[in-house]
Amino acid sequence: METFGVEDDGPSKIDRSKSSGWKAHLTATAVGLFSHAPDPLEETFQYPNDPGLFGPKSVTWKVMGDVSSFIGGIRALLIQAAHPEVAAGVANHSTYRDDPLGRLSRTASYVTATAFGALPEVEKSIKMVSSAHRPVSGTSSRGKKYSAGNPEMAAWVHNALIDSFLVSYQNFGPSPLKEEEANCYVFEQTNLGNLMKASPLPEDSKSLSSWLSGNPKVGPSKEGTEAVAFLKNPPLPFFTLTAYKILFNAAVVTMPEELRKATGVTPKKGAKTAGNLLTKILRYALGFSPAWAAALDRSGTKRPIGIRFRDTSGVTR
């Protein structure tokens, strides 16, 4: 790991303090975005040797353990807004305007629990989400009925998440996955999609991308426009908002043209370069997900050499 300080005797106490200070601030800022819901893995060590839904050899743990997932989360929300009925369900049955960080944290908790949790934690998270979605139904602004229990609507939300985390990792991760690894990740995620009663569930990366970008249900809508406007400029502190906008623009630049048109977003010049720079800084400052480390430890698997994990106090190791 890189250090800051003089080269002859190593970093001084002052230099170490400066390094620790900015890393701690950046860590607190990033983690604070997702800390408005209970820790979904707080009881994970009660299930020793449980590999969870995917397991230590999965591509899922590798993809979801990287900071590029920050971009993936934003991209998924943008793509979800491209489906008018999904956007209507969010607009009419969500608290995102009044409690944006709470909703973001609950989404992050679901993703963390299902990716890294022991099987009882996965089941608990799915049960909670299914219960919250049960009353979500109505009519969109274009006059079409919607229901969160509809398998195709569930598939849009699920597939948008899976495609977004994969695309973000391929563009902003430590190094791109090989095609067979990317396909393996998508296939792994059909296990989760089936538990969420989502259908259809494409089984490889190209089919997944094509299903989203070529979906005939996609289009602009009042609710989608409102959601995107909120995502462009959420009520965040200045420092956090500055970093967030870099992540937002990085998400936009990776979206297919059809989905950008449906959501009214435009890629900005230099967005990918800025996104890569910020994710490198975040990866250095934060390390990899502590949820990944906890899942490895719980399952009795040795942590991979050369991977620095962030513990709950924000220190990488």
C-alpha cells in the first residue's frame, strides 16, 4: 500500500496523521451515505460455515465487494426510472423525497444482505422487501396499471441492479472481468431473481443488456423525470454532493443510448476519466467491502492475499 511521507525513514507521525485524516474523512463521507439503516449483517457470525446464496468462490462477492458498486447503485436507480410503471411505483409509494438517505441505505442493506449474508439473513431481507412491496400498485401517468408483485416489474428492478453493478465493475473496477466471469456473475444472480419471483431473468451479460436497452416498456414519464431530477441533485452536504455528482456522471456515461433518451440524461465529457480517478481514490482510502470480509470469515474461508478490507472503524487492513 502506498504511504505518504519521506522516503528514507518512512512516513512521519505528522504525515501519517494527515494521511489518516483525509482517508477517515473520505471514508466517513462515503459510508455515511449508506448508514441510515440497521446493519444487515450484524448477526452474521451466528451462522458459522454458512456460505450464503453465492459463496466465496462466486464472482458476485468479487463484484459487490468493490467501490465501483457506488456507481452501480446510482446507475440502477436511473435505469429503473426509464420504466414508467416502475417509476410510478417508486414515486407513489416511496419516501425518497423526504428520506433519500434512508431509502438509499435500505436499498444498500438489501444488496449487502442478499450478496454477502448467511442464508437466514438472505431470507429475512427478501421477506422484508416482499412485504414492503405488497401494497405497491396503482396506475402510471400514461394510464397503465402497475404492481410490484408483477414478475416483469420485479425483473426490471432486479435486472437493472445486476446489469448496473456488472457494467460499473467492468468500467471502474480494479480490472475488467473476462466474458466467462461476467456471464457467471449474471447466471449466479438468477438465483436471487428467482427468490424475488422476477421473470424473465437473462442468463448471460449480453442478453441482460439487450433485454434492458431493447425493452418495449421503456419510455419517458412524469414520474421518471421527477426521479431523475432528484437523482441529479439530491439534498446532500457540499463535499458529499461534489463526489456524488462525479459518480452520477460516471453512471450516465455507461448507460445505453435508449435508456439515456428515456430518462433525459446526457453524458458529460470527461465523466469516465473522473469516475475512474474517484473510484481509485475511494478504493485506496476505503479498501474493499467489510461485508465481503465478514462473509469470508463467517464461511471459514481464508481472506485472499493482497486484498485490503475496511473494518467497521473505517481502517483498511
